[in-house]
Amino acid sequence: MNQYEFIYPVIDAKRTGANIKRECRKQGFTAKRLQHSLGLGAIQSIYDWFSGRTLPSLDNLLAISRLLGISMEKLIVCREESEEEVCCQIGFFQRVFTYWKGLFRISVYCQYCR
């Protein structure tokens, strides 16, 4: 049986929003222009993304990355907390690991929570 080690990444919404905002400004995309390009009804969503209150949907993130010519991976910023804090302090992740273990009959674990 194969064993896979997986550390669950957590997106830092504030830093991701700031990164999206910075990249938009570098390329001359205002919030209004981004709203129009994405076909959004309200500009407030864009401001929420820029401030990190919310994150764009996967569809919108893909559209933004293509508009800017940047991969989605470069727009997203993960938390800088240690993997131990991210994984062990949030019980949800342990439930996800347990689910994957049962579903695929493989060992998926956090290196800190074994």
C-alpha cells in the first residue's frame, strides 16, 4: 500500500486580495474595469476581494488570472503559519484526512497529527 503525505494548504485571504489588487493596478485594471471584464453586476465584490473580506470564486479567479496573464497559483498567497498550527488547531482538517483515508484506502496524514 502506498503512503502519501499531505499538508493541507490554507489561503490567506487578506494577502491574496492585496496581491490581486497589486497585480491589477500594475496592469492598469481598475475595480470598475475588472467588474466590466468579468460581467459582474456589483463592484462591491471586487472591493471585497481586494480587501480580503472574501475571495473570488474559482471561475472568477481563473478569469482574473487570464486577464492579467498570471497563473492562479501566483495570485494566491498561503498562510505563513507553521503547518503544525494550520493542521492541528483546526479539527476540520483531521476530519478531511480521515475521510480521504477511508475513501481511497490510503494513508493520508498530517506529519504532526499521525
